[in-house]
Amino acid sequence: MSGWLAIAGLGPGAAHLITPEVTETLAQATDLIGYAPYVARVPAREGLIRHGSDNREEIDRASLALKLASEGKRVVVVSSGDPGVFAMAAAVFEAVESGDASWRNLDIRVLPGISAMFAAAARIGAPLGHDFCAINLSDNLKPWDLVERRLRLAAQADFVLALYNPLSSARPWQLGRALELLREELPETVPVIFASAVSDPREAIETVTLRDAVASRADMRTLVLIGSSRTRLIARASGHPFVYTPRSVGAKS
Ligand code: SAH
């Protein structure tokens, strides 16, 4: 029996946001690999071996997945959200490129998922309705200078920004510094959305202005959206406004 490897996105958290393609593939798997909290989101069943690991062991995890697939196993590597967005798919291809030559010819598939930025945006309206970019605030895999440069240039270009990995106990100051820098580049009235644990029972979403945005509002499961100068708020009686970014800017009439 020939093995295969699927790198699957589990979406933001809720079971109903996992795609049918991912569910069907998980049902055929012999081995499940990933960061332990994501592996825990997949129900246990007979015939499925679960390999949970620490968050930092991405290349080891990818190599194990490739090795098992080359031995004939049906392997699923799971990520939260979409596996191609700051997640395991790139780690697997990095291992393919530098690893055993035979791994290149394996049956490897990437199964998309709903990324945190799409789940968060859908909760409040359409903040990503015009051009936007996604930036990972973690400086584990890149220098902080580069993060600052990208934030500054993206703000100058008036993109809406989706900030992933805004802070953790090991990276307590990065989001505060990012907000300080963005206040130098953008009007202080642009909306900032703190979307935490989207689609989980603990979901909390708050919209403030850039002037009032405080980094301590975020944690490891928060996606921070920074509006562009054109992002609009529609006030509602509930106190939770709709937020959207018009599709056109200076368009031909
Ligand atoms: N591949 C994932 C991102 C992994 S990086 C995706 O496509 O969504 C981990 C970061 O994603 C977190 O620090 C947080 O910024 C964001 N994130 C993941 N799940 C989230 C959720 N349910 N609500 C808000 N942000 C989330």
C-alpha cells in the first residue's frame, strides 16, 4: 500500500469550520502529527496513531511525517487555520527540499483551511474588502528590524494589516512596539480589531481606535486587524459596529 502525506488546516477552532475534504482525509489517516493542542482537536479513534509535539519542533515534525509516508503510512499533519499561513506546509516543503531525495516523489497534498484573518474578518463585516497584507509579528524566524520595516511600508502603502502571533510570554513587547510605530504612520482614528479565540466559546472581539489600542488586550490566540485610512465603521445599537473597507479607491467612474 502506498503512503501519502496531507498537510491539513483545521480552521480557527470550531468543528463546523473544518472543511469536508479535511474531515474525509482524517478518516483515512493512520498517523496524525502536529502541535499537541491541534492534534487534540481531532477525535481519537482506533487505528489512528497520534504524535503530538511541542510548538518549536516544526522541522522534526515535518521529517517524521515524510519518513512515515515513505514507509507506506497515511499521514496527516495538522495546523490551525490554513496550513500555508505561518504554519506547517512551508516546514514540510523545507524538509522535502533538504531531506532524502526520494521524499520529492511522495504523494503530498496541502488541504486548505479557514485562516484566522478570514474567520475574524467575517465576524465583524468586511475589513479585508480592499488590498491587505498579513504579517507575523513573531521574530523567532526573522529579525525584528525586518518586521518593523514591513509594518512601516505596509502602513505607508495603506494596506489593511492582519497581525498574526501578536505576542506571547516569550515575546511580551513586540505588539506594543508595533502599535507605537503604526501610530507614527497612520491616522490615530483607524479602527483596530482585537479578535481573540474566534469561533471558540471564549471568543472575544473588540474594535477600538489606533489611539486607544493597548497591546495587553491581546494574547497568543488573538488576531489583530489594523484598518487602512479608508476602513469604515457602521455604528449599531448593540455597540458592536460593522467594520468594512470599501472595494474601490479613486476608481474610474
Ligand atoms: N495557520 C494559522 C496561523 C498560525 S499562527 C491560520 O491560518 O490561522 C498562530 C496565530 O494565529 C495566533 O497567534 C493568532 O494570531 C492566530 N489565530 C489562530 N487561531 C485563532 C483564533 N481562533 N482566533 C484568533 N486568532 C487566531
